Amino acid sequence: MFGKARGEDLPGSMYLLVALACCVPADQEWGLHAKAQGFCGLYLPFLPFPFMTMHIPLPAPGIPQSQKEKQGPKNIIEVRLVEPGSKSKSNSKGAALASSYDAQIRPLLDAVDRLRNLKVMQEGIQLPTIVVVGDQSSGKSSVLESLAGINLPRGQGICTRVPLIMRLKRDKFAVNPQMHLEYQNKIIHTTESGITAAISKATNEIAGSGKAISNTPLTLVVKKTDVPDLTMVDLPGITRVPVKGQPENIYEQISGIIKEYISPKESIILNVLSAAADFTICESIQMSRQVDRNGERTLAVVTKVDMAPVGLHEKVMADDVKIGLGYVCVRNRVGDETYDEARVEETKLFETHPLLSKIDKSIVGIPVLAQKLMQIQAASISKCLPDIVKKINDKLSFNVHELDNMPSNLSNVADAMRAFMKVLSCMKETLKKILIQREYDEYPDEFNMHGVARIVEMLTQYSKELPVNQVMISEGEFLMEEIKILEEAKAIGLPNFFPESTFKTLLKRKIDEISHFPTEFVKKVWNYIEDVVIKVLVRHSDNYPQLQSSMTRAAQNLIEKMKKQSCQVVQGLIDMERVGAYTSNPDYMVIWCSLMEKQDHFLDLLHDHSKSSILDLGRVGKVKVDHLRQQQKEMAEKAFNLRMRMIAYWKSVILRLVDGPALHIIYNIQKLVETELDNEIVDEIAGHSGLERMLEESPSVAGKRDRLHKSIELLKESKQVVARIMDRIPLLDD
């Protein structure tokens, strides 16, 4: 039986023929022995690593283990390389896999890389990304080195001080590896031997030469024949204790960077864990679970398995930390081992170690990790691509709409006048909606811009602050304030005469206590109106920033003037309440008569000391009267009458102090919106050559126009990129 796996169609490529001895005696052990004679490397799809000499024992059917251990493998699977053109009757499964990969998966990866190169993420559109996280010294760098086949900076403490975006790209035409760094609008070409120094130098330029970290990314592009097609972001390792040269909040800084990268639902989290660590308390696991509680987009890589093999199999199988995409156990490169040697040693370790050999071979080894990452990345891209398309279209439509709304270049004063009047008209219409008509369609979610509703809230709060019950239960003993006023108003005259001045004196005292409330209310309302007007004004004049300062100044001056007028009006209301007492409200007499019905009972309690000293006055409440039993009956009777008159009258006072300012505010808001604001702004602009200034486009508007043009071009190109690949998604699913 023969099987053939074809290499890539490179000059001098070789064909791999596998001859399998089918007839094996039952008493002999099966085995696999593969040897690449004189061939530097063979790329198999999803397993992009040099094909090395290896020996994998296979169990022979029906042979007890005790007998098998005494025998060596006498029959093997023989692998030999022959020149192109050698005959083979079997089809090439490797070639089929490579063809399927190139036709279906590779275009998806290329499309996302193209979008990344276009910097579409700067438009707020997230792309599927593998984010590598782990605690400090967890072995992140070793894993990435093994995947890329290159050396990364090593040292004590944090080695990765900036987000390192590693773009690995298999290039079947690359005679020699190609790699370069991208950062700060620079492209720095380097070599395999110089990559470590180049990364260190670039990191120092970005984050400084000390040990501080930075959120500014550094991109490393690697093109080789033997790397998987992957894009990964390596982040600084998590550490809680700052070392010399690091800021005290190093943990918070690193946590912030990690959460920024792993939070988007498009991110695949590659969580690197040391085999010796307790997975349940690893910082990187805890951070991952904050954004991916069920582990649906988290893959765990367990490193340093040779250093802590005891209990690892059980720990991985238990999955106490809910890793949805599973685990892959790997052996780190040791000392001066080459990457080829490290893979051979890794294979031997998982085959021969008494504990590690129990782990399923489908979850061990760097080749398996590469395969999983490529498959996960491809699946993530195919899943996210429709949403990416929608976001690109939405952003493109929004930017086109923004550009369409940009002002056309004005060539003369007449054009400027028309544009200016349009701004005023739009501003007036918006203010009318939110301050008069209670229509908030332009600001549906900005509740602070729902003008009438907010003013009503202020009015309600103001009416609650006015002490309606102030005159019912005053501080001090019941009626003593009234008695003191009556004592000071004594005159030579008839004993049953009730002087009018006593009521005015008491009323003035009560008015003085609340006189600041109306003024504070109107100031608060006008301050709010000013905020609303300025926000609307700035929004509608955004295309003409050269006018905004003049228009804003005019609006502020007008509102300040109207605020002063309102303060004068409410102060006049307060002064009128102080001068005289009058109301046509029939409730006054109704309430007073109702309260006076308690007078006889009140006087009875004062006369009969054996009765309770507590008087229930209904709406006034319960009051103590024992301190009044020493007062003359006539004085107590007058004081009671005076208090009841004030209680009945106070309701009318409060109503006037609420209704008056409210009606005044409503009237003046309408004046402001309908006529005053337009007139004030026109006078300001006309008097300061504002129309002439409109003819010169401001730098900010020109900059915005340029940004929109560039963004639209970027999004259009991005749209074309995804459009060309969308029809491949069903093929991938198949």
C-alpha cells in the first residue's frame, strides 16, 4: 500500500513516498521510522515544521505488553524522498490538503491581513486577533519563538514591554526568510540573527530605555516557508511587584493593556500557563474569565511540561478553569537547541515519558498548537466576517453622510448669507423642538437636552423647596412669636381691636425667610437654557468655526441679560408680597373658618388645667398649649387668630411664588427662541465682518473634510477586500 504527500511546487521539490509493509508476523512489533535523507525540510499543510527523523512505536494487535517490551521494532514504515517524476499509484493527500488550504483558508487570512494593513481598526472596526497573555515568566516568548522559528528578546523581569503584533506568513517563494518591523511610521528590515536586537531597539524607542511599558504597538512581519499563517499579539507578562525602574502602578498599566486587547468579542485569547502553576489562581486566567466567562474563545497552552509533569494529565483533563477551546501541552526549547532539535525532543518526551505519554497526542506539541491556532483563526474569521462587512458598510454610510453635510465652498457674500441664514433657521427649529414643543428626536438619548422635561423637573423641585408648612409649625413654642408681635403692637385704644400691622409684620418675616428661593430658581433655569442653546448653536455651526465664537458670545450676552431681567421680575414679586396682603382665592376664607372652629376648644384647654395640654389642630398638627395658660385670654385669642389667618393666607403666597416665575420663564423662553436670539446673533455677525470670514474655510473644517475623504477611501477599499472573499465562506464551511 502506498501513500504520497506532495511538497509545495518549488524548484527541486521532492515527492514523499511511503511504503508500508502490510504483512507483519504476529509476534513482531509494529513501528514507524521516518527519515529525511538529504532534504532540509518538508512543509505539510497545518504542520509547518521541518520533517525530522523519528521513531514512533505502534502497538501490535494481540501481543501482550510484556512480550512487546522484550522485542525491538523489526518492521517499520519507510519514508524515502525521490525526484519529481517518480511513479506512484496513490493520490497525494498532502497536495489535496495544500490545495484546499490555498483555495479556502489562505484567502480569508490574506483578507484580514489586508484589512489590518489598511488600518481599518482605526475606524473602530475590530478584526479577529489571537492575543497572547500570561503571567510573567510563563513561557510566552518561548511559545512564540517556536511558532515563528526566531529568537525574541530575553532577560530578567518583563521582556515584552509593548504590544508585539507578530504577523507570520508562509511564503512558498521565499528563498530566504524575510522580516521587518513596523512602528512610528517606519519600516525597519532585519534578519534572523538581528531580530532580537532590532526588537529591543524599537521597544526602547517606543517605551524608553528603562523598564517602563507602553501601549503603542510594535509590528513584526515574518515571511518564511516553514511558518504557520498566523497573526498574534504578544502582550507584557502580568506582574504585581514593580522592580527598579518600573512605575508603582505597573500592574494596573499591564492589566489595562491586556483588557483592551482581550475584551473585543473578535479576540481569541491564547493563555500561556506554566505547568507548575495552579491554573485556578493564575492572573491571566482570572483576566480572561472577566471578558470570556465560559471560555468560548480561550485556548490554553501549558509550557514547561518537562519541569512539572506530575499531575499535569489530571489537571488538564479536569479543566477547572473552563477553557472552551481546550489545552495544548508543549515543551520549551532548552539551552542551545535548534528549533528542529527541540521538536524532536518534544516528540520523544510525549512518547516516552511515563506520565506525559498518557496525554492524548492530539493536544501535545508545537505542530498541534500551530494547527489549532490556524484552524481557530480561520473559523473566527469566517464567523466574524459578515459582522465586519456590516460595520464597514455602516461606517462608510455614516462618513459619506457626514461628507455630504459638509459645507460647500462659499464664493461670495451672498452665498455666505444664505449659509448663515440656514444655520440660524436650523438652530431655531431645534431649540423650538426641545424648549417649546417637547420633541426630542434630534437628541433621543441625551436626556439633558430634553428641555421642557428638565425645566419641569426644576420647577417641581423649586416648589418642594418652598416651605409650605413653614407657618403651621414654627420653631419655638406655639403662638409665642405671634404674642411677641402683638405685645410690640400695643397701643392706647379699644381692647378688642386687631391692628393690621401685626399681620404685615408676621407676613414680612415669613417672606424674608424664603425670598432667596425664587431668585435661585430662575438663575438655575437660565443657566440650563444657556447650556442647551450653546450646545445646539455649536452643533449647527460646526462647519463654520470662524463664526462660533461670535455666535456663542452673542447668545451668552443675550441670556445673561434675560437672566437679570428674570431676577428683577421675581424680586418684584417678593417685594409685592411684602407690601400687602391680598387674595381673591376663596380657599382663604374656607381654610380660615375651618381652623377657627378649633378656637373654643383651644381656649377651653387654657382655662381648664385638668385637661390635656395637647391640642389637635387637624392640618396644623398637634401642639402643646400648657405654656399659654399663664397668658391673658384676650392675648391668646388674638395670637391664635393671627396664626390661623397666616396659615390660610400662606397657601396663596406660595402659589403666586410658583406660578409667577413659571409663567415668566415660559414667556421669555418663547421670546428667546422666536425672535431675540436670531436678532442678537445677526447684529453680532453683521457688525464684525462675520460673513466675509465665512468665505475662508477654517483649518479644522478643511482637516475634517480631508479625514473624511481618507476614511471613505479606506473603507471603500476595505469593502472591496471583504466583497472578494465573502463567496469563499460557504466553501470553508463545507
